[in-house]
Amino acid sequence: MTSTLLPIHPGEILREEYLIPLKMSAGALARKLNVPRTRIERLSSEETAVTTDTALRLAKFFRTTPEFWMNMQASYDLKIQAQALARELENIPEMDAAA
């Protein structure tokens, strides 16, 4: 029996690995990033995705890279979509290697 881990939303990482340890609210981070408070609140509560604009701002503030944030989002999106399309994807044949 294989157990599959649930996809991790970038907002969970933001909240658990950055905001909570820094004792920083989403609103405080939003002010530092010069974005609407609701953008960071919705991201950290896993209601919205990381945008390129947000990735650039988070990367600058936390001294990471924008790719760090965008790759997390892409990985999350792919896992969610793969689950949603699992049955349909099973019916797609693979290309013959000899072709």
C-alpha cells in the first residue's frame, strides 16, 4: 500500500516557515511588501496562488529566489490537477518509442 502525501500549498510554507517563526502577521508582511493586506492573508490561508508579482516581492524580502515560490506553486498546481485528471490521464496512451 502506497501512501501519498497531500500537496503542500505555498501559503502553508509562508505561514508555517516564515510568518509564525517571525511572529509576523500577514498584514505586517503585506505592508513591508507594499501589497494589499488581503493578498497575503488569502495566500497564507491557502485561498489563492502565488503570483509572479508576489513571488518577486517575497523573494526580495526573505532573501530567497522568485523561482523558490513559483516552483512551489507549480508543483502544488500539478499535483492537484493530476489528482483531478487521474482517470482521464490513465486513458491516454504513451507514444510508441519506435515511432
